[in-house]
Amino acid sequence: MTVKTSISLTDEQEAYARSLVECGRYSCLSAVLQHGLDMLRRDNESHESKIQALQELIDRRRAGPFVPLEDKVDDFLAAVDRED
């Protein structure tokens, strides 16, 4: 199902979106905006999974012996990125 809605864009945003349609990358302005929203959704889901993974790391650290968190965070985030 599709829903018609009215949105406001800056002149620059509108020009960029139209240029993507004119060069044939997208069929219409709606397709440009739909793709952008899908990208934002995926990015947000990835961001949320990283927050959850960091919370789990913090919880494990609190439950066990003291280990400097700074030594583990970069490696942990790199591992989460590889999973995406």
C-alpha cells in the first residue's frame, strides 16, 4: 500500500533529488525519498544493535572481574561492524 503525503524540501534538497531522477538513477522523486528512508531505517537498526552490544559488554564487565573497558571497546565495536 502506498500513501500520498506532502513534504517540504529545501531548494538544494529538491535540486539534488531531481538530478538523481534526471540522470536515470531513480524513476521519480518518490523513489529517491523512499530509498533515503530505507537507508535511514537500516542505519538506525545498525546503531541500535551497537548500543545493545555495548550494553551487554558493560553488563558482562560489571558481573566479572575488573577489566579496563577502554581496552575492549574498539575490538568489540569492530567485531559488531563485521557482523553487519
